[in-house]
Amino acid sequence: MKILIIGNGGREHALAWKLNRSRKVKKIFAAPGNPGIADIGTCINILATNIKALVRFAKESGIDLTVVGPEVPLALGIVDEFVKNGLRIFGPNKNASRLEADKAFARDFMYRFGIPAPRFSVYESASEALKYTKTTNKYPVVVKASGLASGKGAFVVATRKEYEKKIDEILVQHRLGEAGKRVVVEEFLTGQEMSVFVLTDGLTIRYLPSSQDHKRLYDRNRGPNTGGMGAFAPYPTNQRVTNMIEQVIIQPTVLSLRDQGIDYKGVLYVGLMLTSLGPKVLEFNCRFGDPEAQVILPLIDSNLAEVLVAVADRQLAETEVKIKNQWAIGVVLVSGGYPYDYRTGEEITIKDRLSARTLLFHAGTKKENSTLVTAGGRVLNVVAVHENLKVAKQHVYTEIKKIQFKNMFYRKDIGNSGMKKMKRKRRR
Ligand code: AMP
Ligand code: GLY
């Protein structure tokens, strides 16, 4: 089988690594890929958004399966174009991708089908949005651009003044462009965050390991939001919460999509807040999470290529997805200054060989002549897998010490919330 992976981050490297372990996979291409993927496949110089060129490449190269990493090509309709051209592709079509690309649509969907979510309103004009402050003074609230904003479109505002400023920035100054044409204002939820991943072909649902991302820059969830500083999987929950997530959130979502004639095929990533009133949906995403994919994919025991083909061909009912009884922890090494200004082009050195139990996924790296240098904010993901979460954590942080680049920064507490939860579980 020949596979084409769309994207260039750590998630896409993890997909390439996992797919490459399948005996059926003879060749992997990535567009545009990264130096980590180049070690196991061929990177081609086509942007993830250049759908026409991607279709042409897939046809000319006889690609059997295309796997889409990021959300933007999905929202642009890459799946519709591939299908129109008789090409097999893993991911939801443009209509189904609205679940991520249009937060107002997604919130309305949850409301109509009774899927637990925060209270919300949608505004298209500042004057409408500012009336909100007349009806309630309950802060904080969360203000979100309805469209895709590369993870930079959600703001927690603590006071009425901050609210007015944010509304002005988005709806009057149009600082987020098209993405901010509509704004969703929602109730601020508290609790632990959890990412749930399921594969569906629109009929059958298969659960992948859940995970917890760490979005804030600093330990103990302080500092600014980032694209994600690390993740671990699975996220430990008790049977009652697991049942609630399956019965009150996942099953009704997939069923309601089908009832509405929305053909959802691919991975559905549900961002949840575990509140005192039960799990509530923060967001739907139509793709694997980054950095969650880097810890989820190593825990899948089945042949990923076969599973993704089964989703695309609507044969998931006949395909089992086995999950390893292990833990994975992934830590993201970032350039100092990220998520604001940072330098790139710093040489990356890896002293000693990383142990066989460690996985290294590239995100923002580049080869200059034959030297590996930094090329982005999130540079590398170091992942360790073990039967014991604590050992996995020790392992990942020992291995990180072998890696260096100027102003390298990373969080030291990835996995701690999982260990705390496990301790509480044992005590009960
Ligand atoms: P989103 O862009 O919807 O994924 O939101 C990004 C992040 O903002 C989430 O991962 C949460 O940490 C936070 N967030 C989003 N919505 C809410 C909410 N209603 N209450 C509290 N935190 C939220
Ligand atoms: N882990 C956050 C995201 O992929 O959107």
C-alpha cells in the first residue's frame, strides 16, 4: 500500500511512524512533511492547502490511502475533492468538518441534540454582543471566534471591561479576520480537561485511548495558552464517567450526525471538561490532536493502515481496534519565547542514542545542509511508553536530557495529573 500523509507536524510524524510499522505499507509520502518523516518516507514539496496539486500527486503516484493531519485542508474540502477523483482518503468531508470549523454551528448542534455543553450565545455584531453585559455580570466568560484560528481564537475574559475590549478586537477591528465574523460567548467551565478520540465511519464507533493535553506554557497550568506542551494517555477515569461520555456524548453525537444526513467519517476528537455536574463538551475537532496523537498512536495494537482504510471504506464494523494496556507520556520541547517571539535556526544536538523505548517525533525542525536546526515554536516531541505511568515519566525526562538546542524549554510536570488521579483511585 502507498500512503500519503498531509501535514508537517509532530502528529503527522507519529502517523507516519505508526503506519510505517504495518507490513502492508510499502511506501509513505508526506506533503510537505518534515525531517523526521523524511527518515522513513519521502517528503514532497506541496502545501497541505494546495488541494489540486495533492489530487494530481495522489493520482500520478497511485496512492492507496491519504491521511489528513490538520483541520484546514478538511475545512477546505480536501476529502470531497479526493472522493470526486476516485481516491481513498481518511477524514470527514467539508460539510462534516463544520463541527470544528464553525463553532457556532457546533454549539447549535449540541444544543439541539441535548449533548452536555456550556450555556452559550452567538453574535455577529458588537452592538448585539455588548448587550450581553447588560443581561449578566457573571464573569469569567469565554469569548471564541467561530471560525478556525489555529488554536488562537478562544479567550477567557475576567471582567466586563475585558469583555468589551475582546468584542471590539474581534467584531470591530476584525483582528482574527474571517474566523471572527461570528463570536460565540460561553459559560466558563472548571474541572480537569480530557480529550476523547473515536474512529467512526458514520455507523460504527471504535474508541481510541483518551488523553490529556497541557495547553499552558508553564508547570501547574500557568502562563499563556500554547498549541500544547505535552500529553499523556490514557486519561484515567472511572467506569461511571466513561459510561457517561459514551452514552451521553459520543453515541448521541454520531447518531445525530447521521440523522442530519451529515456523513462523518474519520476521527472525532471531543475536548471535554470534567465538571462537578459531569462531562461537558468544550469543542469538537475533526482530526487527531497534536500533541495527543503522539501518545495515542503508540498505544494502538492493531494495524493502523487497515483500520484507517476500514473507516474510509465504511467497513469499521468488521475491524477490531486493539489497545495496549500501557501508558504513554509525550513532552514537547519548544523554542524559548514560544508562543510569542522566538528564534529559529538553532542547532539541535542529540548526545548518546535515545533508548529503544523512546520515540522522537519532529515538529518544527529543518535540515540545513546536513545539520538539524529548529524551525518553529514546538520543535520536538519526546515520548516514552511503559506499563507504569511513573516509570514512563521518569524515562521521558531522563531521555530529554540528551537533547539540546539553544533556549530549549519544556514543562516538567506532564503526567502529574494522571498520577494524582491514580493515587486517589487507589485510595477509594
Ligand atoms: P477551544 O478553542 O474551544 O478548544 O478552546 C481552547 C481552550 O480554552 C480549551 O482547551 C480550554 O482550555 C479553554 N476553554 C474553551 N472553552 C471553555 C469553557 N467554556 N470554559 C472553560 N475553558 C474553556
Ligand atoms: N491538542 C490540541 C489540538 O490538537 O487542537
